[in-house]
Amino acid sequence: MLTEQEVLKLAALNKLAITDDEVKSLQKDITSIIGYVDKLQELKINKDSLLFADLDLAGPRHDVVVGLVKSETEKLVKMAPDTQDNLIVTKAIFNERS
Amino acid sequence: MSFAYLTIAQIKKRLKDKEFSARELVEYYLNKIETENPELNAFISIDREGALRSADEVDQKIARGETLRELEGIPCAIKDLLLVKDHQATAGSRILADYIAPYDAEVVQRLKNAGAIILGKNNCDEFAMGSSNETSAFGPVKNPWNQDYVPGGSSGGSAAAVAADQCVFSIGTDTGGSIRQPASFCGVVGFKPTYGRVSRNGVIAMTSSLDQVGPITKNVEDSAEVFRVIAGEDPLDATTVNLPLPSLAELAHNVKGLKIGLPKEYFNLGSSAEAEQVVAKAVKTFKSWGAEIKEVSLPRTTYALAAYYVLMPAEVSSNLARYDGIRFGKRVPEAKDLEEIYRLTRGQGFGKEVKRRLLIGAYVLSAGQKDAYYAQARKVQQVLAADYAKVFQEVDILLSPTTPGPAFKLGENLTDPLTMYLADIFTVSANIAGLCAISVPAELSESGLPLGLQFIGPAFDEEKILRAAYHYQTSRSFPNLGEIKN
């Protein structure tokens, strides 16, 4: 059984606020799902039996900068929840040392 | 004049013969959506004005005697996971409730270029995470065959809308069965092309290495026709390929000598007697047409779902990192600092199933667990792909139930995620092993709900499954919902 602390750690890794009730139900659900996927450990896989899918994939893209026209960048910036002078507003990234 | 349950070919002919106008046709669907949506909830948004404007343009072309393009005047819907320029794109999530797409998904662009008319966006499980359409922030979709039951998921709104004749076809996405499972539950055709056939550009990503776009339609011919329009190489999706597509004429080629495999392990995966009967009956039918039936073995297929529930959440936890309240989507106003913007926005914006998968993703990728889970699942994926490739040297296609049984009741599996996940047990292998597959309505269960039959084919060999599915479907008299209600 995953501990509550482990659930909170996983939430922190995801930058996700979860309530006390959610901690309890996630603890139960994730333990059960991890228990199910644990069956993967039963399979002993010989390294030689591995193959990579032989797909004829499209080639890599050319290493060139594709610029956006101003109207497009303005449109993209406008999608942000808070903007000012064609810039995205956020809270301060650095906090003052106390 | 009846518009009910028309197929693409029927509409093309009737538009050309001027039996009805494109505007009359579009009004029929819009009125149906607007009347039925308060109960069925298959649509999140409708574009009445845009659809009627497009219809008028089609009518003007017809009046001028111009040749119509492949899907000109065909009213369709799009799962709300794909971007349609200047329209809402929610992915079924609160966090994107007000998001307006700045561009068209490649698939949407191709549909527009072919003349299709987009009626609106279909409801779906949040970020395509679900098998019942109950995780949508916009409420559950009901199964039009019986509204006490789920339509399946995650493309549940798409399947329900096609089954209820609210559109001619819909575009869904399939990561572990999200086109085929709801198609099976709703008695319609659901087609997942091989990964790499259809561009994912403009599709809100869930599991980038498995997500694939495909059509949900009333018959196999329509699926093949829509597939031909949406498939093809796209420079903006480096996983797409430039390979020939099957023609519609090939569908009618006979199936004599077609080698059909029955994977014996599939029948130990918990399917109902009814679902197994569907396969047994189909086997008899194909035998009578001269197809060869052969039992085959895929001993490691039982590990496909476990591999899926490691690989998928791992990619989910990466793909959903972008929803941080900074560049787009919702942002909580009360956050005190940047870290809190992230935490609170995501905490309030995501639903329970998304949170569950985010945490599992972080777990299977964490330093102490990565080799045991993620690396092992990648290895299992490779041996499964090799197993299927080997079986496809013996047979042309595989046959199985699409789902263990018919649709389950709303709320029935909501508190038991593992049971919910098992709804994808028959569909997930095609995604994990990189194959193509299609579900075709087969029988009605004792409860009066549809059961589907699944055809699975080798990578990039859609022609064989489409041909087999076409013959199977055209030989049957599976009723549409309109016939049942009358």
C-alpha cells in the first residue's frame, strides 16, 4: 500500500494540489492499479528478443528556425489568462530572501 | 422526405439529384442535436451559423453545376480533443473550458478541404482518459440505445452522436480503444487506422506514442471514405507515413481464401458468452464465404493492458505538464506565487481520473521504479509487437469481440477504476503493437444493447480489415436506432 506521504510526493512532482479526501482515495486506487501492472514483472524478456518496429517514418525536420508573423504571436500571447503589452503576466519567479 | 440515417454515398447522390438541399440536410441535424442534446449530451458546442453558411456555399455550387469534392456537403462532428480554428476546444476538461483554438488540426483542415460541414464538437472523457464518458467536466454522455447506460469512451460523444443520427460521421481518437469500444457500445462502426496513418497535429495529446485519429461512422464504406480523406503524410507530425491507401473499390473484392486467425488467449480474457457467440457466428459466416479460419496463439497478449497502464500514464504526466495556468487555459486568481498558480490551477482544473493517471505516471517514471515499470513496459511492448508480426505471417487478419460485453450502467464502474480499465482488454493490443483495427456492429445482446465484432490487421494493411468488415456488415441486417424506435 502506498503511504499518504508517497501520494503527496507524487502530487508534488506533478505540481498538483490535492485535498485530504483525494489523498485517501488516490492512495487506494493507485495501490490497486500498481498491483495490477505489477504482473509485467512476471515476464522474463531476453534482450535478444527485443526489436524496434521497422517503420518507414518521415525523416527529421530541417534544422531551420521557422519564424512566426506578428499577428500569429499576438494571437498566441492573447490566449494567456493574463497579458500586458503583448507579454504574458505571471507571478514573480524569484521570491525575495527573508 | 426522410433524412434519417443517411450514409455518405446516399447523401452525395441525393444532393446531386437535388432531392434536398445541403441547407435542409444541415438543418435536420442541427434541429436533432438541439432537441436531443439536453438528455444525450453528445455535443459540447454547436456551430449553427458556420454549418449553415457552409451548407449555403454547397447549395450555390450545386446550382452552378460545379463538381462536388469528396465530402462536400456531408455534415460531421469532431471530438472535442481536436482543434477547429476559432472554436472552443475543451478536451472535456474544466482547465480548457474557455480555450479557443488558434488553428485547425490537420485532420480538420483535410475535412474542410474535402468540403465536409462541421456541425460541432463532441463530448468526450477528460483529455480522452476514460472508457465511459463519465469523466468529462461537461457531464456524462448517455447511450442512445438506453439512457441508463454509458456510451463507452473516450470518444463516447462521437459514437452516441452517430448512433442517434445527429451527424453523418464523427472523428474520434483511439489510444487504447477509444474509438472501437464506444462504437461497439453504441452499435456503429469505429475504425482505428495504424499509428502513423493520420496526423496528430492539432490533436490535444494524451499518449503521443499511441494516440491515433479515426472515423466513427454508420457503415464500413463511410469509414473507408473518411479515412482516405484524413490519412496521409504531414510534415508537422513526423510519425506520419506516405504509403498508398486502399481504394473504395477494393472493399467489394471477395474474402475467399482470406486467412482469419482466432487468438485462443483472447477467449480467456473475461469475455461474456454473448460476446463469444458473436465471434462464433462470424466464423461460420466467413467459412461459408471460403475464408480459412485458424486458431493462433498470442500467449503474452494478457500483458498488453498492464503495459498500457504504465506507458499511457507516463506520457500523460509529461503531456499534461503544459496546463500550468500561464500560457493558456484557466488560471486561479487566488494564487500567491508562481508555484501556487501551478498547483492550484491544476488541482482545480483537472478531474479525478486525470489526477489518478498523473500520479501513476510520476510513480512509474520515478528514479526507483523506472526500470521495473516504464522500461519493462517498453520491452513488453516490443515483444508483443513481435508476437503479432509473427502471427500475421500465418494469417491475414484476427477476429475477436470488441468488448467483454455490452455497455454497462452509468455509475456502475465509476468507483472502481481497475474494472473500468478492463473494458479495453480486447482493444488495447492493437495500439500497443501498432496495428490497425475496426469494430463493426454485430448483434443485440439480451439486454437490447449492441455488441461489436473486432477485426485486427497488420500495420499499414487496412485494406484487409476494411474488406472483411465490409463483407460482414453488408451481409447483416443490424438495425439502426431509428428502426428500433419505430
